[in-house]
Amino acid sequence: MTIKIEKKIKGYQVVKPEEKAAPAAAAPEKKAAEPRQAEIIQMHESVERPESLVGSTFKIKSPLFEHALYVTINDIVLNQGTPHEMRRPFEIFINSKNMDHFQWIVALTRILSAVFRKGGDVTFLVEEMKAVFDPRGGYFKAGGVYMPSIVAEIGAVIEQHMKNIGLIHDPEMDEAQKKLVAEKRAAYEAAAAGKKAAEAAASSSESSAGGFPPGATLCAKCNTQALVLMDGCQTCLNCGYSKCG
């Protein structure tokens, strides 16, 4: 084979055949010496369903339904037995004796399960579902928390499950905020107790669903009926939210 050299030759070196083979043989040895790192498995559509899954079941009792709903969320455990072990939602089932809403419940569970198996960040489902409003109006569940629809409460159940497995981290109030809320609640109750004896007796015997003072309104931040007027400012006795900052 002839190669035409068009540039000026400034130097040359003779390479023997055995010297050509030496670098080629050294390369595989270097790769073999490198420690192999374990592959971290992430959630994706190609992950096959194992024989058994870890799951949790939640009960939803809504005044909009005659019978309760039972929401079961099953998780797949990825990278089991390694430092990268994690649980991810794999499928969801909703069961009830009420067959009036069978079609949309089946459609919802199939779509949610498909999104779970798709992988990636699936926490966006919570906000999307909690933003669904029923045109007939919502309802208050135990604890004074307002639910705008049954779909929103299913979203709240999924949110609670994701918190349990570590997908969503709820920012808790620090000690200073908890102390402030406790002081405001005590001050409000003390002011209510200073009214007439009849009103004080009524306020001591009545309470809202969540243990907050009667007459408390809905907080826009935590959806709890715990917003009261204090010092001319609406203040939430549950999360500490204040319209005055």
C-alpha cells in the first residue's frame, strides 16, 4: 500500500511489530483492573412486575358516596438489599360496593398505574388531583380539612402514601413556629373565655371537627377549618398562616 506524503518530513521513528501489540494488550488489562460499579435501577416501563408487591390500603368515607372507597397502592422495591433501595408506586386499585361510578374509577386506576410505571417524577399527580372541584360542592372530612371533590381526596390519599415511602417530604414547622401557633391559640381561647358566662359555657362545650374554636373559617393554605380573627388579622391555628404576614 502506497501513501503519498504531501508535507515536509521533520522526523521519523521505526515501530516494530511487537511494540504495536504491546499497547493493545495493555488496554484490556487496565479495564479489568477497574472495579465494576453496581447498576442503579430506576423506574421505567420495561421493569417487569415481580411476583409480590408491598402495598397499603386507605379507606375513604365521603358524604358524597353511600359506601366507602378502599384505595390500595402497591409499590415495587428497586435495588433491594443495596444502599440505593427505594420504593416506587407501581399500581393502584379502588374498590367499593357503589357501582354508580365504576367506569371512571376503573379508568382513573388504569391511567394512574400507567403513569406510575412510566417512571420519573410522579408527584405532580397529587396537585393535579387535589385541584379537581365537584360542581355540587365539596365536604369537610374528619379533622376539619376541606375536600373539594372525591377525586381530590383520592389525590390526598396518594399524597399521604408518597409521604410514607419518602417520595414527598412535608416541610414541618420548626419549634419557633409551633410555639407561636400555640401562643396564638391560647390567646384566642382566653379572649373567648372572657366573654359572658353563657357564651363561655357554650364555647367550652362546642368545638369544630378538628378541635379548633367554633366559628373558625377555612384556611386557604392548609384547607383546614382553623382560621380565626386575632388582633384584626386572620390567623390559622393549624399551620400558622397569617394574611398579615
